[in-house]
Amino acid sequence: MNAIVEYIKEVLGGVKSLLTGLSVTVKYFFSPGEIVTQEYPENRATLKMFDRFRGNVYMIHNEQNQHTCTGCGICEMNCPNGSIEVISKTIVVDDKKKKALDKHIYRMGMCTFCGLCVKSCPSKSLAFGQEFENSVYNRSDLTRILNKPNSTIAIKQ
Amino acid sequence: MTNTIANIDKEEDYFLNLGPQHPSTHGVLRLLVNLRGEVVKDLKPYCGYIHRGIEKMCERNTYPQIIHLTDRLDYLSAHQNNEAVCLLVEKALGVEVSDRVKYIRTIMSELSRIASHLLWWSAFGMDLGALTTFFYGLRDREHILDIFEETTGGRLLQSYNCPGGVMYDIHPNFQKRVKECLVHLKKKLPEYDKLLTGNVIFKNRAIGVGLLSKEDAISFGVTGPSGRGSGFSCDIRKLEPYSAYDKVQFDEIIRTECDSMARYKNRIDEFYQSMSIIEQLIDNIPDGDYQTKMKPIIKLPEGQYYQRVESSRGEFGVFVESRGEKNPYRIKFRSPNLANLSALDHMVRGQKIADLIAIMGSLDLVIPDIDR
């Protein structure tokens, strides 16, 4: 007799514990007050990343198509994956030979977004963008040249 | 391998390859399970499916560059892993970081511990057939990931620490957001108990399953909440306080039931301990530099160094042998998950195959940390 009572108690206790759990889910079913689902990509227009978000690396250019990169190669040295390659050239300014940036090659496919290039740049010419949709059809599209065509170095004020 | 085959003595014995692409292993882990009917006789883990040679990669990198690789060991406790390397470099160079850095690091570590345990809770429930937990856990984890993203720029792999401090100062919204998140979590955590802790199915599958005695926990080196579930006092935050852990009051959660339920409840209690640590620190972040000025090229003096921290899953250690160069001569990570996995064979012998999933879930394995 006692065994039967114990058994029934156990079953009822089990059913009660299941109902307690169910009460939580039922509560959310009838009061979907805090919907956290984001309907991406429908919300593309309103989706805003945080300002420190580490997306693609880009070079800051001003309106006159000028950047501040001197081609020193510190970012290349600091990159742990070898995803940056700085090719410099020699230009002649006021009859003086000067080192300047030719191509700043950035291979996004190798980048781990650690932030060391942006942080170590002495002339603050690199920055992280907000772009996060980085998929491309061709792998070669991931290799980018960061300085825009015909861009020049900004003259220090 | 040889003695596993020798164990086959009856016709009903057979092998089952669990993984490497099995959803309940949470990654690419292959377990060769020797079964008699439904009962596990023994199992053999086969590692190496996600081996990336991180230790070797670290040897060619400089110390600031190592940080982003340690993110990718145990990706759910990226902060603690980063912190271990930073603390080691600072200890070797004798650099004293400001109190602000210590406070920020401690808060970030505890936040990532909460985030990690939330994901574990979600996945553990899912392993046992309760899919609801997965959605609820990830919903609350989202708040913490937003905090990380706002301050560090990364959601999962933050790379926030650097030798001598942290990469950026905390975001102006940081304190407000953390407080909001704690209020939110305090409201939601009782729901977790309702959903899973008291559930009769869960109780039957967790209580008395996967026993690991204290002696075995010590000899296998099982640390973290799993080891403390067996009564093994192994909290590095208490034993060797680093960062700001000596300035806060918190309890080391120890249970002696040694089963899956003890490990589960340990983690649930650690939510509250972590929240109390954050609450003690969040209002008193002192002013100061967020980064101590370091040399552009960091060279550790010749010698051997070891630093351990309490990651979300246990004791994480970094050993560095330096020859005075800018990159380490040899680096070795003591990962908590490899030690925890080594105890799995001992724990599942004689249990049912379905319990193997429950026990593995309660150990909270992260596979990239095992293979490195």
C-alpha cells in the first residue's frame, strides 16, 4: 500500500515539475513582450553596428583623396597573419628623394580582426569599418588595395 | 587501441564512432565507444580534428600577437585566456598595471564566465532534449555579447587585453549596460531553475550519474566547476588571486555529490557569484591609465614563466620559455578541457550510452581547446 502511495506521489510530483516548466514557456507564448529576434536582412536599413565594431580595415581618405599613410610598414610588421603588405615607392619632393606609399595591400581572407594594425599605426591612417557582409563569389576579391587610386599623402599642417 | 580490441569477448560487443560530426559533442571530437548492448564498456577519445598548431604558431609571433591566438583556444573564455598571457608578460617584465586595468579585466572575465555558463546551460539542456533552454540561454547571452561588442569591438573573440593593460578604455555606456544586464539576469535566472533544475526528467538523468570521486578528480586534474562538483577545491581566483580578485568577496562553490547534478548546480551558483563580483566592482572602477606604456618590441628576459588563471572551465595555464627574444622559444598551454576529457572514460564506464551524452554535457567541453 505504501509503495503505491509513494508511486502516485512521485508521478504527481513529476507532473507538477513539468507544469512548472511549462508555465514559463506558456507565459512567453501569450506575452511576447520582449522579442529579441532580429529579422535580418529585412532590417538592414536600421541595423547599426557599435562604433567600435571591428569590421573591414580601410584607409582614411579626406575629400581631396588624400591619406596620411607614410608607408612605414609598422602595420605590416605588427600583423600576426601576414595579411598586410605595404609597397612603397620613392618620390621626389623639392629635389629630395622621399619614401611614399605605393600600394597598401590588405588580404581580408587572412585577417583575424585583432586590431593590432589599427592600434599600432603611428599616423592613424587605418580604421575599422562597419561593414560585416564580407562574403564574395571570388576569393581574389578579398585582396584589396586600401589606398584609393591616384591618392596622395596629406601635407601636415 | 590494442587493449580496446582485446576487450571484445562477446558477440553483442560492438564499437560506435560518436563523432567527429556529432551534434552532442559540440565540435569535432571523435569518441570510439566500446559498447555491450546499451552499456558503455570504455571509450577512447580521438583528438586532432581541429588541431591548428596554435602553440607552434605562437612561437613565431611576438607577445602582443599571441593574444589573438589565445582567443581561439577556448573561444567561450577568450578573455581569461588573453588575461593569462598578459599577466605572464607583465610578471616577467615586472610591470605593474593600474588598478583601473585590474578592475576592467576582472569585470570582463566574470562577464565572459556568465556568458560561457549561459551557453553551457543552453547546450546542456539541448543535449538532454529540452530545446527551449537553448533559446532562452542564448537570448540572455545576447545582452553580454552586446556589452562586449560595444567596448571591445568583438562579440566572441574580443582580443581586448594586451600586455600592459587593455586595448581601449571602457565605453561610456559600459557601466550602465552592465547594470542593466545584471538586473535582467537576476529576473531571468529563477526561470532557469523552473525550466530545468526542477524538471523531473532532468533530475533523473543528472542525479547520481557520472560519478567522479574527489581522488579521481585530483588525479585526472579535473578543474573548474566540474572539479569543484567533486569536492576538489581548485579555484585559482581564491588560491592565487590575480587582477582584482583579492579585493572582492565571493565564495568558492564546492559540492561533494560528485555527479552531473553537482556540476550543474555549481555552474548555476557561479552565475550568482560572478554577478556579485561584478556588482562589487562596477561602481568603483578607479581612474587611471587603461594601458601602461610598454616598449614597442617586448622582449622577455631569459627564463621560464608560468601563469595560471581560472577560465570558465577550469585552470588555464600558460608556460613560456624565453631565450630573451621577442618571441617565445616554447609556449605551452595547460587547457582545462583536455584534462576534463581525460576523465570521461573513467566516468562513463558501466553507464548507458544516453548517459554518456549527459555526462559529456555536464563537463562542458570546448573542442578547440582540447586540440589547440
